[in-house]
Amino acid sequence: MDTKKFISEGYRLFAAGDLQGLLARFNDDAEMINPDSDYLPIGGSYHGTKEIAEFFMKLNETTQCTALETKTMVQEGDTLVVTGESSWIARSTGVPYDNPFVHVFKVQGGKIAALRVYYDTSKLEHALQPASAGKPAGNALHH
């Protein structure tokens, strides 16, 4: 299996809004870990395709992805690291923002077994609550 091609096709499914096609690429017991933040509705860990589907539904309710471009893919064994650039609009405020990302995939048995997501949470936090931009957070951020 060509892991890079498999993951690239997953990004195309995401961009096309094909949630079912995207979820079919995950193992039933897959784990997805996002940056955790007290200020974001999409942070934390998701276990299994049902919870991962809930994450993608929350992501779509919270934001609109306007651009997603992978830049590099580096593979070592069953792990693939993807870097990229993305652009979003916070649905509740209409505030646009750009956010680079790093995704670390573990692919086993021809499906995604784990996905670890890294991005700058402050960009989304400020887009969701633009009046708080530049003000210190009440709680420490968990990255």
C-alpha cells in the first residue's frame, strides 16, 4: 500500500466534505488526539469512528475550511508525518484565520489507527472570540 497516496486521498475526501469516505479510512478503534484547550469545542481525544465522526461534525459546526494544502510528507515505517497550511473561517464570528498544521498518522492494516493533530490553538481561539485577542487567558493553554 502507498501510505502517502492513501493519506493524500483522505485530505481530498475531507476537502470534498465526504465524511463517510473519510471515516472509512479509519480503523473502528482508531484514536484521534487534538490539542486540548479549555476554550475550544474541538480539543481533546476521540476514540473510535463514532467519536471521530462527532469531532468532524463539531469541526464543521465551528469552522469552515477554505483552503487546505499539504506541504511535506515524511514516512518512517507505519508512521507518516504531514505538514501543511490551512485557512478557515470561524462560523460564529465570520473571522478568517490561517493556521499551519502537523498531522502524525499511524497506519496499520491499510487503515488509520491513530492521528495526532498539532496546530496553533490561539488562532482559532481568537477567531471564535475576537474581542479577547491580545488579552491574557484566564487559564493556561494545553498544547
